[in-house]
Amino acid sequence: MANNDEKQQIDDNVQDAEIVSGEPSHHSANRWLWLAISLVLLISAVSCWWLYQQLQKSQQLQQENVSELVAETEALALSLRQSQNQLGTVQQKQEQVGEQLSQLLAREQLSNTDMLRKWALQEIEYLLNIANQRALLAHDVQGAQQALEMADQQLENLSDYRLHPLRALIAEDMMALDALANVDISGMAIQLQTAANRINTLRVAKGPEVTANEAMTMDEPVADATWKQAVNDVWQQIRSLVVIRHDQSGESAVLVPEQRYFLYQNLRLQLESARLALLNADTASYKHSLETAIAWLERYFTGDERDAMLGTLEQLQQTQINIAIPDISASLNWLKEYQR
């Protein structure tokens, strides 16, 4: 009985020893298991992160490709619009060329008589324009009449009954101009221009020159010979710069060369002013400029050239230039309306 108890005790001890020895083995297995699981999870996490990065790069590349495609599409659309605009421009030019060709063909179909008639009407319109300009702008009645006569002669050569109203209007304009006083405005303007061009040939009026001895006698006697010589030298220098002139009225003027230049220029200015006033039918300015020029000629100049110019200006001054030019544009307006 005792042996059995001991045997049982030994068996229990053996079992306890096995249990004790088996626990470390079980813990070691669990540790390796957790390590393997952690490693797998880590590898999985790294794999997921790498896949995510690759996916992001792929999406970025796709977006860039889409942007490039959009830009290329817009460029193609712009190029297409430009091509369409160019095509429209080319078509428009082709239409214009076609119209010009049609006009040329229509002109070629005109007969020689029609071309001559069209050319004659253009020449008549030009002559009527000249007549209006000479009458209204230049107040040249004779020039306007000559232009009207030439236009009427052209109409007579055409022998077209449809233009008879135009000839009637031209005849009325010519009668209106004939009723005016015969004033040669162009001729008067030429005379003034010629006088202005000959101003430099005029001679300035001079009085008796005062000598150095006469000038010395006007001063008080000076005893010192050196002082007299100095005064004489100064007077000689002054004489080289000035000219003393006396006119009949007792007035005197001292003119240096620069003053003579301005005297000529002022007279020329008065003549030019008179010419412009003549062309503009400004009677008041015309009379005033001539009066001033005549007064200057009488006061500051002398000689045959002065007398001839003075006679011309006095004759021009007596001519009446205040002429009411009639309106002669009716014939020109009729022709323009006829050619439309």
C-alpha cells in the first residue's frame, strides 16, 4: 500500500515536472507567432503605402495628360477658327474680284461713242467746278466766264437733247456774270505781286549829308587839338553807320542798313496784304493796305521806280472790288444729279 502511494507520488511529480517544463516552450511559440503576424502586417502596410504612392503618381500623370490634351484641343480649335476666318477673307476677296471683273466686262461692252460721251461729261463737270471756284473763291469773273463758255462748247459738240436743260442753266449763269462790273481781279493781283517783287529795286530817299567840319561847328570851340581829333574820329565812325536825311516837311530820319531792310520788308508786307484782301474781296483791308503802301512810297523812297510803282498803286486804289458774285452752282448740281 505504501509502495503504491510512493509510486503515485512519483507519477504526480513527473507530471508536474512535465507541466513546468512545457510552459516555456508554449510562451516561445506564441512570441514567434506574434512576431510573424507583426512582420506580415508591416509588410502589408508598406505594400499599401507603395501602392498608394504609385496610384497618386498615376493619377497625376493622367491629369497632366488630360491638361495637355485639353490645351491641344483648344489650339486646334483656335487654328480651325483662324482657318475659317482666312477662308472667309479669301471668299470675300474672290467676290470683290468677281465684281471688278463684271464691271470691267460691262465697260468693255460699252461702245466707243458711249466712252467718248462719258469722258466729255467728266470734262464738262471739271470745267463747271473751275467756274465755281474762280467766281466764288477767287472772284475772277472773266475766268469763270471762260470756263462756262468752254463747258457750253463741249455740250454743243455732244448734240444730246437730254442735256439741253444743262445748257439753259449755263446760259443763265453766264448772263448773271455778264451783269457784273468787269473787274480783272487776277490781273490786279498780278500787278500787286509784280510790285512786291520789285521792291528791292527802289531807292531810299536821302537828304544832304552833314560833313565832319559842319558837325564840329555845331559844337562849342575846343582848344585842345587832341580832343578835336578824337571827336572827329568818333564822328567818322558814326557816319559809316548812319545816314541823315531831310524831307520837305523838315522831318529827319536816321536809317542804318538793318532799318532799310525792315523798311523794304514792311512795304512788301503791305502789298501782300493788299493782294490777299483783293482775292478775298475785303475792300476795307484792301484800301487800307494800299493807302499805307502809297504813304510809305511817298515818304521814304524816290526815283523813277518809285514813281512807276506809285502810279500803279494809285490806279489800283481807285478800282472798286466790292462785287456781289452770284451763285452759279445750279448747272454743276444738275450735272452731278444727271450722272448718278
